[in-house]
Amino acid sequence: MSAALPKGFEFLEPFAVTWGDLQTQGERYLKRQSLSLGELSAFHAALALRLEEVFTHLDKFPPDALPEAEARLFRTVLGLTEASQAVEVFGQPRVPFAPYPHSVKMEWVGYDAH
């Protein structure tokens, strides 16, 4: 069973069940496609205006060594990146006119200033 969220963030527990154990952006991307706009909108409404509170709490810990409860909170909050696209940009869970399901591969290419 996953760790409980830190004290004060219990309001996110229903959403942590969905987002809190996803480890990668690809997993979150696919999860967004499988949820309804209502589910994504509820998550967005619960969290979007409380991000400062979440990050103020998370900033108390080294990012590469978060305690499990804080790591689960962070993974849950990362789900908002996907929910926000659905709610604020697409108006639906999926990218318009894209096949379902689909994925996106992102690569970070290093920049050498020399």
C-alpha cells in the first residue's frame, strides 16, 4: 500500500489514488487519456489554487531525497500537468484528432555551449 500523504494534504488523497503511484510522464500522459473530463476537472479544481501550499511544504526537503509521503504528494501534483492540459487547453481528456491511446516520446538533448 502507498504511503499516506503528508498531514494537511489529505484533501488530495482521492487523487493520489489515481496519480500518486505513477512514476513517469508517459504513465501520466496515458492516465489522462483514460479519465473523464469530470474527473480531471475535479482534480484541477481541488489542486490548482493550492500549488503554492504544496510547494512550500515540498521545498522543506531535498528534491532527490523526498520522504515517501512527500514523494507521493509530488507525484500526485505532477498529474496536474496532464489534467491542466485537458481542462484548460483541450476541453477533453484526449488530444483532439489523435488516435486513442497514443503516447509521446520526449527526449532531452544536451546543449553544449562550447
